[in-house]
Amino acid sequence: MRIFLKKLHKWLSIPVGIIITIVCLTGAILVFQDEILELSNPSHYFIKDIKGNPMPLGELIPKANAQLEGNSVTSVQVSDDPARTYRMTLAEGFRVTAFVNQYTGEVTGIYKFRESPFYTVMTLHRWLMDGSHTWGKYTVGISTLLFVFILITGFIVWMPRRWSKSRFKVQLKKGKKRLFFDMHNVLGAYACLVLLICALTGMFWSFEWYRNGLYKIFGAEAVEARGHGGGRQQEDKKELNVSSWQTVLSTLQASNPDYEYIRIQDGSATIHQKSYLTSRSADQHKFDKRTGDIIETTLFKDQPKSTRVFAWVYSLHVGNYWGIWSKIFTCIFSLIGASLPLTGYYMFFVKRKSKQAVKKRKETKTA
């Protein structure tokens, strides 16, 4: 059985190895997308000098709109950190965000997702940069499905008959051949579980049958796939009445002292609590557009199962379920996942070259 699984592992890996490397490498980059953006553009996200109190949203949003040429605000996200700018989603464009200093009303920066390097990384990760989202999407999906079997067979083959410390260490002083062997086997065993989680959740966006099956397993009603990374282009471009938004914000801040951020849009608001494990967990509120009175509240635990399933699938896939630590683990193990096909190819060609050399020596002796 072990010999069969070893051959299956090898011959499944060879045709899809490069694609697995691309998907894992781009995935590792996307894990820290937000942190990289904040480090590269701190003025967009943070306020150096906090002066006075934040402007009321009824005054702040019109002031921001006046600085946006041909665009307008459709939603605002308020962080619990007073040193963080307000993030405002704009009507025109796909995932276009304006960063606004809430104390002065100054627009400190605009982020256009489609024009950022991360959009290229994301399209490579999901569709191999296939603009039609067809052959690239299914190539990634099929490769990910095979990756699940590659990981399982690889782990079974690695499992030692006799447990020893050497099976868990990368030997650095026993030559290049042994180094690559350990990098493939030992590091692969360590990363197996996290990579398996990423692969199993990643297929959620590749195959409708898989997504519907996953919903069915958890007793949820199947829904349309949502974008990886969240957000859709704003379709409602009418002028909004934001005069009541400050009332909504003040009410929700007072009743939710543990909030991490509050997002308000036309007639509804969402709150992500610090105590929530998944990055997509949020309580939903509906409010009267004229008065700002909250008229309906749905906590995350009371939302449809499909919403909760999606929140967990997304957070497990991107490594955002245990703060910075889960992100670090996911990034490191994704980098290991990217290296596995390369070390595997190395071992395959070295072994093949050795066999050819042995065969040649035998033929020479026979002659």
C-alpha cells in the first residue's frame, strides 16, 4: 500500500506542481495584504495628530464628497482606535476606498483595488490571470483538489514505522540531497494540516457542487458564491441622506463597547466585535433612515447558517481566525507549500539521473 501511495503522490504532483507553487506563493502574500498596505501607506490609515473630537458624519461625509472628483461615499467604517482614519467606500469603481481624517475632514488617500499589485496577485491566485474566469478558475480548482490527495498520500508515506527524532528534523550537514529530502518530507509533514485546511476551503470558490455540498453538510441553504476578499461594486449610486448616520454610530458605540469596527451604509449597519473569532463575523442592524433609530438587530449567532458557514470558510482560508498568530502560521506554511513541488521536482530528477547513470554503467560493463 505504501508503495502504491508513494507512486500516486508522485504522479499526481508532477503535472500540477507548478500551479500549486503559484497558488501557495500568492496565497502567502495575500495573507498579509492589509498589514503590507498599512506599512507602505501609513498616512492613509493612521492620524499623527489627534485634535479635538471627530466631526459628525452628517458634516464629515459631505466634506469628503466635495474632495472626490465625480465620486461619492456609500458607506463608512469607523474603528475603535481613535488614531485610525475612517474608511469610506465609494460609489464609482470596484472596491474603491477613501481614507478620511475624521478630525479635519481631509481625504488622506484613495485606494483602488484594481490598480494595486494585490489585484494582480489575487487574479493569479484565483484564476491564473485568466480574465474570463473559466479555464484558469477550473485549473486552479482541479489542482487544489489534487493537492488534497497529494497532501494526504504524502503524509501517510512520511509516517515512520519507528518514531525517531531524525524524522522530525531537517538535516543541514548531510549533503544537499538529504537537505532537499528533509525539506520536502519533514516540512511537508509540519505544514500538512494547515495546507489541507487552505485547500479544502479554497475549493469553495472553485466548484459550485463543492460549495453546495459544504453548505448541505452543515445544514445550510446554498447561496451564490461571494467574492474572495470581499466586496462588490456598488450598484446603488443614488444620493444618500447621511444626516442620521451620526445618531446610528453614537447609539451603536454606546451599546457595543467591545466593538472593533462599525460599518454604516444606507439603512443598515454591521458591527464586528473584538470577541468574535472569525474576521467575517458581524452583527447586523437596520435603522430608520430619517431618524437613525435602530429598528432591527440580528446577532451573528442568530444569522442564517449559510452566513456563518461562509464566515468560517473565509477566515480559515485566509488565516484570520486567531489574530496575528494564525496569519503567521498560514503565511509560513503557505511558503512551505510553495516549496514542496520544487523540492519534489529536484528529488524526482536527481533520482532519475541516478537511475540513468546506474543503467549506463551496467550497459558499459555488459559491452
